[in-house]
Amino acid sequence: WWNVVDWANVQERFANATSNKGIITL
């Protein structure tokens, strides 16, 4: 179960990973 804090953390890590690669993969 996701709560707001967990989901925001996941999105932040995802954004960091994609910005480092320069490619967005879902």
C-alpha cells in the first residue's frame, strides 16, 4: 500500500534516475 510520502519518494527517485540517464522509461 502506498501512502503520500512513499509515493513522493518513489517519484523522486524515479525522476533522479531518468534525469541521470537522460531517457524516461516506464
